[in-house]
Amino acid sequence: MEVAPPVNRQDILRLIYMTIDEINETLPEDRQLEKSVGTHLIGRGGKLDSLGLVNFIILLEQRLADEFRLAVTLADEKAVSRVNSPFRTVENLTDYVLEILEGTE
Amino acid sequence: MANRQVMIITGSRKGIGRFLAEHYLQNNYDVVGCSRTPSDLQLEGYQHYCLDVADEPAVKQMFLEISQKYGRVDVLINNAGVASMNHSLLTPVSTAQKLVNTNILGTFLFCREAAKLMQRQRVGRIVNFTTVATALNLEGEAIYAATKAAVESLTRVLAREFAQWNITVNAVGPTPVKTDLTRSVPQEKLDALVDRQAIRRFSEFPDIQNVIDFFLRPESDFVTGQIIYLGGI
């Protein structure tokens, strides 16, 4: 089995922005996601509905798999049981992915 | 080989799974199979993983490697299953847990991971395995029938959830087939079960393959969330 290369915060942010590009292709003009750490994905000011979030998470998992050979599950029990969702903003999501990857090392 | 589709078959080391793997390898599919123990199937286009279908990290690693090698999954056949013929009052929790893990969690996990790959190509076929024991409320098969009832429910719900990506999810419910799964069941019990069918004979592997072939046809893209029992139940 090949060993996954190390992944840093910038790598994750890049993958999230690539995912935003892909998701934006499916969203109407008034719901486009901005590529910024402060962008709200869900909740107040968020542009994604529940199904949009599902698609977003799946695409991001796939990008982590394709680029870094990482088999991670982003929507695990830790994520869904938190008071503050790790999917609320791009920054929250970046922190959360880093946390998961550190936990799998 | 060009234009070959990619199919995953769980429980492909022996029995129906093995038969289906050999069949679809001859019909323009590359097949990725899995079972707890190694397979001796050595045909071009076949790859085998040794894993427990309910082991999430192992299953995710398998799908990661499939994604890297093929970049797609066209068909998933959730064939892996375990049965237990026993009165419910004599069924240990450990046995019940084993059935829940393999039949329900294994099916769910493979559906989930396959759909993640299928949604990228916006098309896919998933075929689950149920049993007539569920429809007949068969005594002596309480946990087995219950786990397969869960598989039927999963099939119907996932059919709705995955429809947006043109992924169909259906299930086939064979009558008794002469495999390891039924080897320990007394003959009179099997005969009594066959007597409850409209067509009174055992299922043969091609009977099951025929239903799966129907689900996989391009023209079956409007067929989802369906359970087809064999034998006239």
C-alpha cells in the first residue's frame, strides 16, 4: 500500500476551493459560493441546502482520496454530534479536516 | 480492455458470488470481488480483496484503490450474507450481531461508498440480496429474516436518495439455493419452504443472474426501489 503524502492547511484549503468551483457549476447565480475562508456553507448566510452539503462533502472526500490517497469519512459521529457544525464555514471545515487527518496519522 | 464496465461483487469467493463474478467477467465487466478469505479465481479482469464487509476502514481503503485504478464503479452487487437457522430462543446475541454486521452494515457500507463514486459519473446500478424468508416470515430464521427486512428497507430508501444521480437500487430475493448458506438447514425444512412457492423448485444460479441482468439493462433505468422474489412468493 502506498503511503499518503503529508497534507497541510494550504493543501486542504486548495481542495475546498476546487470543490467550491465544482459545486458552483450546479448552483444558480445568486447562490454561488465565494472562495474565502469566511464563506458560510450552511446555517445563517450559508448557500448550501442539506442536499448541497451532502454533495459538497462527497466531492471533498473524493478529492482527498484522489490527490492524497486518503480514505476519510468527513461526516462521522464527531462531526454530527458537535454543537458548532464543522461544516458551517470554510475555515471551520479546514480546521476539521486537519483534525481528522491528524487523528488518522 | 477498452469500454469494460467496473462491477463490485461482495462475497465472491464461492457460491452465487463466484458464479456471478465468472459470468460478468465474460460479459464485458472488470470485477472486483471480496470475501474474508482469499479467492482462487484467476481470470483476467478479476481482482480480489480479503476483508470483512462491515470493516469500515478496510472497505474505504478498497474503494480508494478502486477509485485510483478504475476511476469509476458502474455496478455493485451486495451478495455477501450470513444466515442462521435457529429458534429465536436459542439464538446467541453473538450470532445475531454477526448477521447484523454482515447483512445490514456491510450492505449499507458498500452502498454508501459505491454511490460516492457512482454519483461522479451520474449513473450506477446497485443490486442487494434479500430472501423469501423475509416475505414468508419464516420461523427459525428470525434474525436472518429481520436483517434482510432491513436490507429491503435500505433498498427502498436508498433508491430515493440516490435517484438524483441516476443510481438505481433494487434487490433480488432468491428461494433456497443449494449453497453453503443452506447446507445446515434440514432437508424437510427446505422442502416445506419450497412447497410455499408458486413454482416448487430450488433457485438455480442462472435464475438469480437473470433478475440481476434485468436490473442492469440500460432500459431498466426507470426501475428502482424494487424487490423481486423468485419462485412466486
